[in-house]
Amino acid sequence: MAEIKEFTQEYIDNNSPEKDKLFQQFLDSQEPYTSIFKNNPWLLPPDFKKPLESGDHFWNTTVGRKHPYWKNKNLPKPTKEITQIRKDFQKWGYALIEEGMSKKQCKVFIDRLLEQAEGEKLANVNSLTPSGQYVHTLINKGKVFRQCIEQDIEAVQAGALIENFLNETLGKGWICHSFLANGAEKGYYPQVLHIDQSPLSPWITEEAPALVNTLYIPQDVNEENGGTLIIPGSHKNIIKAGSNGNVGKLNPAINLEANAGTIMLFDGRLLHGTGVNKTSKIRFVAAMSNVKSWMRSQENWIISVDPEIIKNASPKLLHRMGMQAVTYGGTIEGFGIGAAGKVDESRGSIKYFREAFDEGEYIRVGELSSTSPKSVLKKNYTLRQAMKKAKSK
């Protein structure tokens, strides 16, 4: 117990009325989502325990050229011209690169992705979300994905254009925040419309995005198979609200319509989400999120901290070292997606992975397929063990 009166918790509590707490109201505002849902009730998420409803909801929509509100608007069209890409991105918050991947490149990409998804199901390490299966940590799961992170023209023929565009929007030295594949499947739910720059909320970068997405589209997408839901130009609503304002009424959402091989560049402040797949075939897109170079901890605690300290650390100390994942940061092989980042939260604790690493027993999920040998599918994958441990608590 503190010997100095002013340092006791009781004294601090007695001298901390809500009105005096610095920035508390701002930090607790949960903006921009509080005002988004308040002023646009049609954007409220579905009840995942009930069938999807019809009516005025963001998932009951169509593609831009068919939408009553959007069909006469000059929305972005696939193009190879960087000058037009810049204009579309600035005005609408997204741009479409025509034939960003060739037909051959597209086939290599989607074949490897579908094989991996099936293999992960068989190995019981598949990640299921309300929208469908996700495939995380693509860097481990095929050469083609590593090449995409490097913008290697062998895998993505628009690589040089993408590299240049990201240098312009994020500044040279940007890093890959994550690279994962989002699946939409029949009978599943739409993703809540969100901005990918949410980790910074309630701060809003107004002059430029701090995150830019490269969305690889290896299959034709439309309103039937769950084409990505977007609100064109909504990044401007977010920007206008700024870091201490409210988002007002928004325009309706549409499904993205694009041919296989298209690559979508979009602003981290654009409202978007996975659409509803009404077909029997899974629909995959792969999102590579890119952020400014400083957006990571200065000390790489995950590697640098002594194993004995990890072993004996309190839940609070583990949390302070970043070993408690949250949806937008610190996840390992997808483990931690859905976690709230709370102290001692089992579904976000990555201590298990670090301990397995220290013991030389960390087994990562690598390339899998439906033809992988049983010995490979039955490996004691650290991810599977962590998932079991989280479920048991």
C-alpha cells in the first residue's frame, strides 16, 4: 500500500470526477461508429443468431450500374491509367486497376488459395468468420503471395504501378500490415461496414490516409457472390467529421463488380465490408493492408524479451508487452482476430506461441491442400493447440 496519501488509489479516485479526466470523453466516444450507426440505422449489423432480414439494410443492394442512386454517377471503372487511378481514389476513396493480374497470374493465385483453404479445413486449422472462411498469414502459404507483397511483376503485372501508388499515398518505407484472404459463403452473413483505419480511432487523419489497401480479386465478383460492399466517397464523410466530430447521413452501399484479375486500391477511411454470397461457390478476395512505416512498436517485445520473463510475467505485464492480440494488431496466423485486447483474454493471448517458439516446438501452418499427406494434416500445429486452449477457458 502506498505510504503517501496522494498516491493511494482511494485518493486518486476521490479526486478524479469524470469532468476532470483528460480526453476521457473523446477516447470513450467510439467514433466514428457511434454517429455512423445513430444517423444511419440501416448500417446496423445483422443479428448473427437470426436469418438475414430483407428491407432497408446495407446488405440488400446491387452493383453501381444497377443501383437507382448510383447508376448515373461516374463511379470508378477498371483502368490501366495511373492519372485516372489517382483521380478515382481521391474522389471516391477507391480505384480499380484493369488486368492488374494476367489470366495466368490470376489462375496461379486462386488455385493456390483454394487448395490452401481446403487443406486448412482438413487439418482443422481453418478460420471461420460470420461471413465465411478466412485464410490468414498468406506469406507462409505460397510463393505467389510473397511475390504480391513485393509487387513482383512475375505474380502481379501491375506491380510497378501499385508500388508507385503506395509510395505516393503512404510515403516511401510503408510496410505490409497484413495479408489475408476473405471468403464469402452461402448462408453466412455480411460483414459490418467499417473503416480499416479503425485502430487510430477516434483520431481521423484528415489530409491523407494512414492505411491503404490493395485488394486482389482472383474471381469475378458481383452482387450475387458477395462482391465487397462499399459506400463510394464515404472516406470524405469520415474526413469531414475529423477527430472530434460526427458522421452524418451516408449514401447507400453497393456491391463491387469486377472481373477476375482486377486489383482494387482503397483508402483506409472508406466504409466497406464483405457482401452476401447467394451462390453455392465460395468467393475469395485477398486484402493486403499497408501502413506508414512508424505504425508498430519501437521495441519488438515478441522477440526481445527473455523467456524466463515471459514464463513468469503477470497478465498485465504480458499485455503491456503487446502479447495480448487485438483484432487489428499483434495477431499470429489469424489467432487474435475478434479479441478485444483485454488483459488475460484467452482468445488473444499469444504467450502460447512465444513459449512454443522458445522450446523449438512452434509448428506453423504452411502450404496445404486436399492432397496433403495425412502426416502433414495431422501435425501438432501450434495454431490448433492455441485455438483449443482458448476455447477451453
